[in-house]
Amino acid sequence: MSRMNADDLSMSDLLQLVVDEGASDLHLAVGIPPVLRLNGHMHPLDADPLRPEDTDRLMKSITSEAHQQTVREGGGTDFGFGFGEAARFRVSVLKQKGMIGMVLRQIPSKLMTLEEIGLPHQIKELLFRPRGLVLVTGPTGSGKTTTLASMINVINRERDCHIITIEDPIEYYHEHKRSIVTQRELGVDVPSFSEALRRGLRQDPDVMLVGEMRDLETMEAAITAAETGHLVFATLHTTGAARTVDRIVDAFPTNQQEQIRTQLASSIVAVISQVLLVRADQPGRVAAFEVMISTPSIQALIRDSKTFRITSDIQTGAKWGMVTLDAYLMALYDAGRIAYEDLITKCQDRDAILQKLQDTGKKR
């Protein structure tokens, strides 16, 4: 195939290539050709480097005037974009060095089952709880949105209830199945997560999903919703159950922290932390999880500010479906699904992992 001329590149052709290749992301930046991210690795296309007028033209071809105005005023914008019937993309437009750049993430059209994602079967039972807070945490790009969408899909398919999602932007579209699904987008349908949560309580919800608990007001509103008889799902950019609890408590003023610990102890149902890793045995990626399910013992640890002991409770909580991140990573490594480097860099207690490898004779 001959080298592509930048003038001939259309967004439609580029997105079709992303879909055909099964790439997760498309990067468009001035000075380099378009780049696909395939299985975690960057692959530049055989094309001319993009000029400022190319990225500007490509951006305008899919970006509404309102979002273009946001880019001019604020230096960037995010939105969801449907590429016909083929795929949906989460689009991030940004300015760098005064020029336009774009990152488009492909949102898988087929929702995975909880088993395909790799979650313990006990997680499904949590989706039938009448109330409480389920937190899905992890770094950006770790698959939190996919995990949450799969959970919402199970509820939608198997429960008759009203599900309200508040997202920025909406990524997965849910059809009404046994449940009614109301999906609200930040900046389009509602001004903020906290406002949408407060208003949502008047809309007869059973289940609520908050795209991100990014400020104190949203955390407060989510905890209140969970306490008042709703099953609430939310995400945080933390790793591990203990850090997640500490992050929420620390967001509050000192004089409120004891009360928040008590509220969290009674409302948290589970904390699921995940990281996404490149597979060692075949092309693709695999998620590793830490799962904490609330028990009376864990509730007491949260209440008494002894979160540092949560990990040992998780280690002994296998019968409830609990697993530590390090144990999950170790199982993936033993099965040959991840590389040694990923095991060592992503684990939380490196010395313990190295000791275990030494004891079992697997250390390189």
C-alpha cells in the first residue's frame, strides 16, 4: 500500500481503519502521521506527518460548533461520537503549542460478561442489593467504564428497576430491557455530577451510576444516595480498597471525617480496583483485579480508621469472592498470561512477590 497523503486523509477512513484493526485509540498530532494504539503499543500509519491545517480539518469534520467554541475558549473538550453502526468513540480534542490534537478511544460495541472480564462470580450477587455503594477504581484507561457498563447490563437484563447513569461523556448506550435506563450526559443534560445526583433522587431511581466522584459535593451526594436506599456505582482514580477509603475520607474537612467513616462503613458494599495489562501469551490485554467485599470486620476497620488492615482481611476473604491485586497478578503470571516485568511493576508489595517467586522457584 502506497504512503498516504495527508490531504487525502478523512476522519471516516481513519475511524474505519481503527475498527478494522481493532485498535483501542487513534492519536492525531501535528508533526507525526496518525498513530493507532494496538494491544497497548503505538503504531504510526504509513502517511505524511499531519500539518496544523490537517488536524484542524479532521477535528471540524466530527466536532459540533458548541464543542469547537469550548476548544477555542478552554483549550479542549470531550464528547461521545457514533461512527454509524460500526462503533462509538470517546473523543478528546486538545490544544498543544497553539495547534489542535485529538485522541479518539474506541468503545467496544459488545458488552462483556462479568466472567469474560475476569471478576469472581460472587460479584453478581452484589448487583441485586437494594442499597449501598459499589466503587470501581483504577488508573485512567484501566477499563473501569467497561466493568461498570457490564454490571449495569446485568441489572438491566435481570432486574426490573429504574437505572440512572450520569456520565462524561456517555460511552456505552444501554437499551431498555427489563429495566428503564435513563442516561444523562454532563454538559448536555446536566451541569454537574453532584447536581445530577441530587436531582436524580427525585426521579424514582433504584440504581444510580456516577461516572466519576471527582469532588467533595459528588462524594457527599453519592454516599447520601447509597444510605437512602439506592444502589450507587461510582469510580475513583485510586488503586486498592484501603487507599480508596482513605481518599474519600481525606477529601472531607477534619471535623467531618469521623462521621464520613461511619457513613462509609455502613454504605460501602464493595471496592473493585483494576489495572489493564498487555497479555504475554497472545495479542490483547487482560485486567487484574483487587476485590473487597464489605463484611462486619471490614466495616469496623473503616469506622475505626484502621484501613491499613483491610488488605489482610481481603487475603482471608476468598469465600466471599475477595482477592488482593497481588494474588490476582500472581495467578495471571503463573498462567503465563502476563510478563514478569508487569507482575513486578504493578504489584503493591514487591518484596512479598519476590519472596513468593523465590520460595516457589519461579524467580528469574
